[in-house]
Amino acid sequence: MSLITSITSEPFSLPLRGALQWGAHSRLDGLQHVLVTVHTEQGKGIAEAPVRPTIYGETGTSVQAAIAEILAPALVGIDCHDVAAVQKVLGRLPNNHTAKGAVDFALAEAAAQERDKPLLEHLANLEHHIDDVKTHQLKDRIEVSYILGIADVEVMLEEAARVFAAGVRVFKVKVGRDPRADRAIIQTLNDRFAGQGVTLYADANELLEPDSAAQRLQQLAELGIAYVEEPLPIELVHARQDLRAAKILPIIADDSCFTIRDLKRELALDTFDILNIKPARTGVYQSLEMMRLAQDAGKKIMVGSQACSGLGTVHAAVVASFEAVNCPSELSFPLKLERDSITPSLRYEDGFLTQQVLGGARALTV
């Protein structure tokens, strides 16, 4: 037993190589995240909370306030190894996604440290997970993808070439604002990387219209796009259900599955083919439970990093290390940073992140 003694948080900033734009008007010019530290009687754990006001309504101030005013008072005095008790406290907050996610990862890191094990080994060997989460075989390496934001063709092509040279072979292209520009960018990327083993998929961020969505997906399929993320607004449940039933392109669920409750609804309606689990918003054990539910339903799974720095990316990669995750995962966002939160920097080889590299990147620089 090792009791939680305190939970602290502090903001940190990291510059980007260039702005990331997506959706109708979202833009990220730099990371303004929160570093969360859980202190126990025998050690501590650290995690990253990404601040995304346009997605979760969280700001740096609100993340720190939720931790200081709600989560910390309820968690101090609980055994950090008591997963069920911790999850019960986190479950009392219906939102505050990244605040809860960071606390959960920091707690898991503290528990793993006390047992002198890496987090992945600690999780894989736990005998009891919350909600009967099943353990799975682990992978030696994880296939990764990179997010290309909305930009001019020349800017995007230059970024893609740099990331390809760094070892990434799968790109997620943000689409939906302008169909003509989308086609031009995808075709340019196809031409640039022809015969080099590059895969492209699209993220529409809910921007397509129901009347034309099927046609737009057909155009994307003809351009060689592998699958598409959230093509329609999430409130249009029946339209999304019909679009998936048309089987034009495999559909990825992201915004429609913030929580386990959301996921159960989407599984019941059969609205998607691939689940994008974002551990930054669902923490450790909720992410594993979502993995189990999706796997049991025969869905494919990927992991997203929520534009995290190296620290959050390492934690996302821990979840992506389970064999149930069978699609490329968004674990290369640190390549968009001018400097990172950890050292040494993560390295990619022939499209993969290896466990050897993952286990070595732990020293904090923030």
C-alpha cells in the first residue's frame, strides 16, 4: 500500500515548427499544456494534460482548477494501487477529460515506479483491471501516423517530406473545408510519394454534409484514401449510421466516442469501423476498457495522441502497444515540435516506433 499524498500541476509551453489547422476554424500555434505530478508515500508519477478549448472546453486554468479543487482533495489518502477506488473518483466528473486523463496516467506511473517496472510492463501484469479489462499480447513495435493540418500544398508537401525522411509512412490529411483543395493536396501527396509505401487517410472533423457525404467519400476512395475520420457532425446519428452502412470507406470514430458511454451508443448503432482511442482524454484504464469493447465488437482500433508532446506520446504509445490496436496510431506529433518535453527524442524507423526507443525516452526537459 502507498497512499497518495498530493497532486500538483503547472503549465508549460512548447513551440511548433508551424501552425496546425483543422476543422472549420481550429488552429494550434504552440502547445500550452499542463504538467501533472502525483506524489505518493513512496514516489511520484508525471503526465501531460493537453489543453484543447475548441474540443473539450478545457483551458490550462480549468485543468489546474479541476485538479486542485476537485480531484486532489478526493484522491489524497487513497492507495495509488487501488484502481477501482481511483476510477470511482474520476468517474464523478462527467467532463474535464484531459485533467482526469493526466491524473490517471500520473497515478499509474507512480504505481509502476513503486514496483520498479516500466508502465507498460506494470499494466500488462496487473491481475485486476477496472471493469474486467482483459490483458492482451504486446507488440515489439508500433506502426505510426502523422497529422498533416490544413495548409497550402507547398507547405504541406514540405512538411510531409520532412516527416517521411524522419521515418513515418502513414499520413492523416485534414479535409472538409474545400473539396477542390482537398483533391489537389491528396493528388500531390500521391504523386510525391508514389511507389514509396506511403498510406494516406483523411480526417473531415465533422465538416461534410449528409446530402453529399457519400459522393465526397467516393471521391476520396478513388484518390486512394484508406479510411476517413468523423465525416459527419456527430449529432446526425442516423445519417452517420447510413453512411457507414454504405461501406464506401471505413469510418473512424473519434469525437463521437469521447467516453465509454459514447462508445457503447455508437457500437449499438454500428456507426463506425475503426475506433480512435485518445488516452489523453480517457486515461489508462478507460482506454483499456474501450479497447476491450471495440475488440469484442469486431472493430479495428487506433490510438491518437491529441497533439501531445513526447511525454503524452509515450503514454499514448503504451496503450498502442497492445495487440488489439491494429491500425497506425498518431504517435509522431513530436516531429512537429521545435523542442520536446522529453529527451532523447522519439525516433521512427520504416514507419514504426520500437519498444526499445519508447522505453529509453523518459528524461523531462520542460
